[in-house]
Amino acid sequence: MKRFILIIALTVLLTGCGSSIKTTDIDISSMPFNMRYAGLVNVYENLPDNIGKTLKVTGTYQKTIEGNNTYNICMITDELGCCSVAIEFESDTDITDGATITVQGTISTYEENGNVFCTLKRAEVWVQ
């Protein structure tokens, strides 16, 4: 009986009573500001190896509408502000353009009009 209670207790502790524990494979949000741009560029340069990994990044929110499609984008600029790189993410969260956000999701690609794009699936968004 004691063994059964111990197993139940460990199961509850390890599963967090049903809450999901997400790990982050690539955490660009914890990098110094001047390294975030290079960190996201590195993700793109090694995209085949990064598909399926969880990415967390902090940047500026931008919503783009093209035809019937709406795109949520996390934009990161370099330290001088002359170059930027962005990653698209899926979210229904209502966010104001220009807000500082942290987004975490699974790196994936999709094809649209003959082009391949990178996106974060199942994204969680935190607005600062």
C-alpha cells in the first residue's frame, strides 16, 4: 500500500497535476540585446537542424495583412538598428503593433505561393 501511495505522489509531482512543462531548446530571449539578432539568424542558417525544436525569442510585435492572410511577426533589430530579422508565429492573442513581446513555439515551415516560410507553431505569447 505504501508503494502505491508513493507512486501516486511521484506521478502527481512529476506531472504537475496536469500542467504541461515546456522546455525551450533555443532561448534567444535570455541573450543580451546585442546578441538576439545573431541568435535568430543562426536559427535560420541551421533551419533543417532546428525544425521541431522549441524557440523562445523577445522582440517587437508587428501584424501584417496580405489579402485574406494575417501574419503575426516578432521582429528583432541589430544593435545599430539598421538590420532586422523576423519570425512568424501562430497566435490568437490580441497584441498592439509595436509592443515588446516574448514568444515561444515549435519551429516549423510551410509553403505558400511557391515559397517556404518559417513559423512558430503552438506559440505562447507574453506582452511586456
